Amino acid sequence: MVLSGSRTMGFSLRIKAVILPLVLLLAPATTATPANATHQLSKRDDCDWAGKYQPYTEIDCYHAWKPGMSELQYVVQLTGTGQDGPGWCQGILDNIKGECSHPKLKAPWKGPGCTTDSVKTKVFAVDGDKGWKTVDIYGIELRFEIGWPWNEKDANHECVAKAVRKATCVQVEISNGAHCVSKGWDSEEVTAYWTGVGPA
């Protein structure tokens, strides 16, 4: 009986040894999540922080132009939320390409294209992740040109504003509404930029 049992067990093990590889071979491909998929699909850490501690920003978006110019000179300023500055700027430019019907985006018309330490964009927030300390948060000041042709009805205001909204963390509200306006070429703020002394 012991011998018979040993034979039975040996036979059973041999059967399993044959069946298991077949099961693994015939099994559907794994659906395990790739290592980086969670990062790609989840909300970014900076946006999560903004949603908790600084879920509002204010926009100042305008362009300057005068007859004879072949480009619109745009400035987009957004107060700080905690969103990554360089990424925010790049996101706006990337979305403009999609929203504004193949615009001819050009290099910054004065100084650096993306400024992330402008006092005009600074706000204060209380950081609950750091013992509820008050922290300074800077937003962005983005400058770029849109070459002709552009939408003559609104000088691309609507599509640029949509691009700003799309590039801004979904957890953040633009408290004064995503919009852009025209400013006269001789306005104080535009003149300040043109002469290189910064915003008025």
C-alpha cells in the first residue's frame, strides 16, 4: 500500500509538472500596471498640493500690437499656486499649438520667456505639509509672440485663454476667469516691458 501510494503521488506530480507549464503558456498576457503608469495617470504632486493649500490663481493675459507689426506680443501672468513653473509655461505653449489652429509661436519678445520669480506673481499660503507654516509661492510670467496669420476677430484671445485653462491644474480655479485682453502699445505696462524695466 505504501508502494502504491508512492507511485500514485509520483504520477500526480508528473501530471502537475506537465499541466502547469501549459497553463502558464495558455494564460492571457499579464495586465499588471507598468511601473510608470501610476505616475502618468495620477494627478501630479504639485497640483495635489495646490488643490489643498492654494486652489486659486489670478490671471493677467494681454497682447500688444501696432500697425506694421507681423506678430502679437503676448504676456501671460498667473499668481502662484504651487504648480511647477517651467512645466506650467510649457503646458500653456503646448496647448496654444492645439487650441489656436497652428499658430506661429516665436521666441520671447523681451527677456526670458518664462519667469518664475516675479514679485508680481507672488502670493502667500499656509503649508499644511510643513507644520502649517506660511510660505511664499511664485507664479509665472510667460512672454511669447504669435506671428501672422492670427484670428483677426479677437487676436487669439479666446484660444490662448483656453490654453491657459487647460495647462493650469484642474484643482485650481482661475478666480477672475480665464481671459485675455488687448493693451495699447503705449500703455504703461507694455512700455515698461519694452524698455526692459519689468512690469509697471
